[in-house]
Amino acid sequence: MKNQNQELTGYRLLTQAETDLINEIKAKGVELGALVEKLFDHTRQQIDKANAHGAATGDFTEFQRLTDAEPHHWVATGATNLQQGLMALTRAVAQPTIF
């Protein structure tokens, strides 16, 4: 990266080892993002299948169970917490002096 060594306000210059650590954190973020998408797809498919079953049979028991369990909410909560964790790890390495 051309501007890698330019100083940013509130940040110190990072060593190569620190840059490598941050890149490793970012790579894990990509992996975790893909997992979150898989989980969203999985829960979407579950809900669609349960809804179709209910529409065909009149038995919405599984659909109601999924509605009560709120899997999309929990995947979204997990995604937010993972993002916060990754940002915290990045800040632990970068050690900014600003809020």
C-alpha cells in the first residue's frame, strides 16, 4: 500500500509485526462474515420451509417455534458482537490515542 507509512491522527506508526497481526484479524473477519451469511441463509431456509409446510398442512407449529426462537435476531446479535470483538482486537494492536 502506497500510504501505509503515513501517520494518521491519533495513531502511531505500526511495526510490520503489528501490521501483520491486524491483517490476520481482518482475514478472520472475512471468514466470520462468511459464516454469518451461512447462518442467515440457514435460518431463512428453515423459516421458509416451516411456513410452506404450515400453508400446505395448516400446521404452523414449527413456524411458530422458529418465530418464538428469533434465530435471525440471534444471528444479527452474534454478527454485531463479532464485529465489536474484531474491532477491539484491532484497537488492541493499533493502540490509538483517541476516542
